[in-house]
Amino acid sequence: MHTTLSSASREVVIGPDRPFCIIGERINPTGRKVFSGQLRAGDLSRIEIDVAQQVAGGAMVLDVNMGAPLADEAEYGDDEPEYDPDDDMEMGDDE
């Protein structure tokens, strides 16, 4: 069985006969008070920093969790920060 993750410019296939896939999961406000506060305030700048760090660390795919307690996800969900397309990594919805 394989799992295929794709964006407009890239496809990653995960499976037992495929190369190991590194998934970055740090883009998550759980247990991060400052980040949660930034999300509630509509400040997405930390996401750009986390994405860059994940990619530099070898992440091939990013698992982005934007849920923060007391934050209105619908309000900021469509306002994802842009990432440099030359880096060939894209941010996308987890759903």
C-alpha cells in the first residue's frame, strides 16, 4: 500500500518499498504559548520560521496543524504565509 501526497508542483509517495520520508511536524501550537498567542493575534510570522527550519532539517513533507485553543481557525486558515517557490516545498491544508 502507498500513500501519495501531492501539491501543484511536487508529489511524495510513502510506502514500504519507497525511500524513507521525513515529515516535519513542528508547525503546531500545542504546548507553545507564544506561538498560540501569535495565532490568536493573527500573526503568522512564526510559521515562516518553522517552515524554513523544517526544510533545512530535511523535511520532505510538512504536517501543519493550525488549531490553537480559543483561536478562530476560519479567520486565519485562508491567510497562509507564502513560501519561496524556489525551495520546492509548499504549504498546504492537512485536510
